[in-house]
Amino acid sequence: MSSPQPNPTIQSLATRIKTGQITRIVVLTGAGISTSAGIPDFRSPTTGLYDKLAPLNLPYPEALFHISYFSHSPEPFYAIARARHPANLKPTLSHAFLALLAKKNILHFLFTQNVDNLEEKAGIPAEKVLAVHGSWKSQHCWTCKASYPDELMEKAINAGEVPYCLEAGCGGAIKPDVVFFGENLPSAFDEKIHLISEAECMLVLGTSLRVAPCSTIPRQIAAGVPRVLINMEKAGDLGSREDDVLLLGSCDEGGLSVCGCAWVEG
Ligand code: CNA
């Protein structure tokens, strides 16, 4: 039986990583790891998307990404789509940090709520990542589910116009394969969720933990397994357990400091 660990710090966790005592890290990320790439998050005051929607006259901010609203009014979504589209954006230091965990073979699994596909651009192996809310990589007709060409989608996004289905007699609006509020998550979520129980450490980066079911992931980590929150603000129940470590500040700096402790200093 292993001896009980004192309350962890980022330094003591780094030592456990360095000495091979932690080899399975499960990570949950959100919009905060991509803000330094130029994609605003949803909920940060002033800079977040929800603070800038007044001109669109939405019934409520989340309507922009709610399937019941999109199904009759796709125009507001395409009015902001260009600014949200991740084409030409580069991964951040936080993505590089996660890619390094994968390279060191200690990234057990990454659940990302992000739809920007920057994990792939950063070189994180596809089998280690689940984009729980889908991504902008592909798109389909919302009505008949026919696929739609990438180049026409890009053209519509750049023009701020709604693309419509090319199938004869359909004419439905095209939707990127991003999971909107009110839609089901990919079945892979249920297939991968058991990996949480195999974690020897959990990292939570850049998320307000306000969107279920990802918001429940940190609570599913077994008692005694260290959980680290790297975020501008406190989120969820992180900080309520003895084994929690809070690094409140930017994700990029938090990732760098973990790397510094684990692989650079001493
Ligand atoms: P959110 O609710 O907007 O929360 C973001 C969190 O990140 C907040 O707690 C911020 O304080 C924090 N934050 C912002 N910038 C930084 C930073 N540089 N360093 C540290 N912390 C920071 O977003 P969530 O991800 O929690 O919500 C889930 C939604 C957001 C998912 O459905 C996503 O699809 C959706 N989203 C995705 C993207 C993207 O793909 N890049 C962008 C915006 C929203």
C-alpha cells in the first residue's frame, strides 16, 4: 500500500511526474486555452462573446448556439461565424504544453470543449483527444444531413452569409459539425468517459465549468487523485478537496510553470 501523500503543490506534483509516479494525466480544456490564439471565450466579462451580442437582438445569448433557434434563424450564427472560425489560427503555448504531455507519454486523455481543432494543429495525437462539442472541420445540412463542400463553407463564412443545402428540393441551412445546445454529444463521449477513473492526476484548463456534461468531469475524479485548475478564475468545485491545486492566472503561464517545475528546474 502506498504511503499517504501530503497536500500537493505544483512543485510536488511536478516531482511525481518527473519520477514516474504520475504517468496518466487526464485533461479537460475549455475556451480559455485558445483566447491567446485570438478566439474570444463565451463568458469572460467585456472580452467574451456573450458581452458583444446586443446588435444581434437574440432572445438570450445562448440562442446563438441553440439548435432550436438556429433551425429557424441561422443568420445571427453566420453573422459572427467569421470571427469564430479557426482557419489561419495558430495553437497557443497551452496547446504546446498539452502536446508535450502527449510526447512524454503521460497524457492519458484530453477532453476538450473547444471546437477550434487547435489540438490537432499542435500535434496532439487524435487518439488522445475527444472534441466533446465537435469541431468546425466539417459541416452538414441541418435538414437532410447531406455533407457540404469545405470551399463553399469557407466562402459563406467569409461573406457572413448562410450557406444552403445543394441537394435538389432541400434548401436547408448548413451547420458546422459543432454540437449546439439542445443536440446530443458524440457517442464517443460515453465510450471515453471511463478513462476518468484511470487518472493519476487531472488538469483542468481554461473553462468556467458551466456547460454540462463536461462540467461534471472533475467531480468524477476519485478522491485522493490530485486535481489542478489553471484558469483566470475559480471554477466548479476545484479547490474544495485537499488534493486540489489552483493556479489562478493565464493558461499559457500556468502550463509554462508546470513545464518549468517538471522538466527544466533542477
Ligand atoms: P467559458 O464559459 O467562456 O469560460 C472560459 C473560462 O476560461 C473562464 O473561466 C475564463 O476566466 C477563462 N479564461 C479565459 N481566458 C483565459 C486565459 N487566457 N487563461 C486562463 N483562463 C482563461 O468557456 P467554456 O469552455 O468553459 O465553455 C464551454 C463552451 C465554450 C463550449 O461549448 C465551447 O464550444 C465554447 N467555446 C469554444 C471556443 C473555442 O473552440 N476556442 C471559444 C469560445 C467558446
